[in-house]
Amino acid sequence: MAEFFAGAGLARLGLEQAGLAVVWANDVDADKAALYRRRFGGDHLVEGSIDDVAGADLPEVDVAWASFPCTDLSLAGGRLGLGGSRSGLLWSFARVLDEWGAGRPPVVVLENVVGFATSRGGRDLAEAVAVLNGLGYAVDAVVLDARCFVPQSRPRLFLLGVSGLRWQEPKHAVLPPQTGAGLRPPLLDALWANPGLRTFNAPLPPPPAAGGGLAEAVVAYADDDPAWWPTERVAALTGSLSPLQAERLRLLAAAHATTYRTACRRTRAGRAVWEIRPDSLAGCLRAVRGGSSRQAIIAAGGGRVRARWLAPREAARLMGADDYPLDGVRANQALFAFGDAVCVPAVAWLAEHWIAPALAESAAERTA
């Protein structure tokens, strides 16, 4: 396979679990490329803009994966959609596919935030699917949340483009339609209802239900570790909480056992405040650039409340990449890369139940 917008290579880690081997990869960010080389070596990594990649120069592969930038599609961005300079790089990927010609891979996967489905009233998603259709791909789509595998709330939209399928009526008849629980939510209904698009629903089992909570990802810090914030800083955090959140935290602190929560800074009514999640999940990791993008860990119990920043190793665990080498890596470098990546076990599940079967179906139909 070929991995576009590879980042630190977390999609690769998941795809490798399904037996796929990366033979070519690309990313423009120097810090992410450095992490990628540390983990995988750099012989097949092309560091630079996708605008400089020519499809005719690429090797023949079975799968092309593209986790293109979410900047213009996410709520945290400007919602410029695929017309934005960052998320609009999807069109550069489409150009590369077009230039690939006869060597174009039979399976293509796009990954992005769920906001991709509603960007510009759904027009961005429809245009992306139409472009893939024009390149010979029929398209399926699912929404899968990382919380099915790890203690992090991280829903993502995945598009699966498959070539070589023989089209039939009624629509979606190529592979038996079957909706796994929550995988194809109502926000995708407009995609299936669009008569101008070639789409299908591949059979999928319900995703797993994750077991434990945030405690599984927390790194054990000694009580006197300087990572813990001083008393006055913790007081400033708790003092900014709403009455409801303050009462929840008081009850947790009064309990004998320690409970872990994550907290993020938000601006409410023009004032910076902290908000603590009510459940035992981390909020969606984001590419750390300062401000509200970095989460804090709250430890409450035994009559006290402690707080510190989320550690890089904890971010790795929340992405299902606990064994990722981080020695000597700057904290913000790691947090940025993991916050801008895709959950490893979610990719592995999709590769096993969605990508590999679609690849086999495409090969069977091309040889029939």
C-alpha cells in the first residue's frame, strides 16, 4: 500500500496488522517525518508537499490511504471546506490518482473528521465521492469512533473507494447491504440518496465495545513529580468550573479511590474556563499548538485533586500506539503528531472487516 499524509505512521501500524505492507509514504511536516523515520526507517518516505508528487512515478500498490488535513473541515477550523488551502489538498491526491493511470490501486481509503460529511451542506462529501466515481471507484462510507477500542472520544469518517465492481440495480446491490451498529449514521443518508453517485454498503459487523476507562492510559507519576501542578494552579482550574462540574469533582475527590478525568480550556461568555469531562474518556486529541488544544489529566480521590498536562506516552496509548518510540522526542512534537493521527486499532478493525474483503471482491470481479 501507499500512505499519503502519513504523519507519524499510525494508519500504517493498523494496516500492517491486516497484512498490508507500506512500500511508499509521503508527508510534508518535518517533525512528523522525523518520527516516522525513527519508527519505520525512511527509505520509502518522500518528505515534501503532495503537490510535488507525480502519480506516474509511484509504484503499483493494492491500497492507497489518505488521511488528508482536517483543518478546513473541523469545528476548530474555519469551515472553509474543500475550498480551503489545507483540506483542499484532497484534490491534489485525486490528481495523483488520475496520473497513476493503469497502475491506479483498486482500493482507496480517505479518512477525516465527521464534519467532512456536513461541510458546505454536504456538498464537499458529494464532490469528493463524485471525483472518486470519475476515477472508477464506487464508494462506501462509515463513521467509527476510537472509543470502541481505546478510552478516547474520537469519531472519524472513512470513505472506501473500490474499482472493478460490476454495477447493478437496485443501488447498493454489489455487496450485500448491512449496517453495523452506528457505523452508518443518519448524517450519511444524503450520500446514499444522491442518484448521481455510485455508492455501496459493504457488510460489516458491529464494532466492539471498549472495556476499561482512562485509568488504562494514565502514566503513574510519583506524588512529588514536578509534572503535577502547584496548588495555586489547581485552585485556578477548579475555581473556573461551573457549579455542576465543581460538585461532580467534589464527590470524586471525597471518594477513597482515585478517579481520572481529562479537562480542556474553553472560552465561555468571553472568559477562559476549564471544563472536565463527565465520563472516563479522554476528549478527542488535537494537534497541540497551545491554547485549548492540550488536555490536562485530573486525578481526584482520597480528599484531594491533582492536575497535570497529558503526557506524550498517554497520548500514544489513547491512539493505540503504546509501543511507539518516544525517547528523546519533544513533548509538543509527539502530542502534535498523535493529535493529528488516526487510532491504530480502529484502522486495524477496518482493514480486517472492510478493506481486505473489498480488495478481494475487487480482484474477484476483475478476473471473472
